[in-house]
Amino acid sequence: MTIRTYSVTLGAEGGLTRDVRVASPTDVQAGDAARPLMSQGESILSIVEIAAADPSAQAEPPKSQAAELAPVTPGAAAAPLPGGVEDNDYG
């Protein structure tokens, strides 16, 4: 996927707001990338893609779901345990 640059507006509705720039492959993941930059009480008010790639992004692209879960759910986790039963309670 192509990495794009997004402007994410953080703040409280009707209160102070601020814009941060993040690099991300999608707008949804831009919200994930902006999350570490948020202060307590802030929420994401808007996410807008910036037309040209901007090298001044304030946050790195977020990890993929597979990368986040790799330490706790390695590929072998889905394999049956030795001596285990193949069937489960769900048939």
C-alpha cells in the first residue's frame, strides 16, 4: 500500500483543537497513528488526506494488525495441541 499523509484534527467539540500530521496507508489507520499524540480528554474530530506527500509527518505509520498481534498469537497458535482433540464445542 502507498503511504499517504493525513492531517488529523484533535480536540474537544466546541473547545480547543489542534492539527497533527501522520503518515498512513488509509484514513482509518491515520486515526490509529494519531492516537499516541492525543492528550487525555481529546478525541479525533476530523481526518483529511493531504494531497502531496509531506515529509513533516509527526507520527510513524501504525503497525498492521498482524504485526501488533504477532507476539501474542504466533502462527502456530492456531495448530491443535499435541494430544489434543481436533473437535471443539462448536462442532
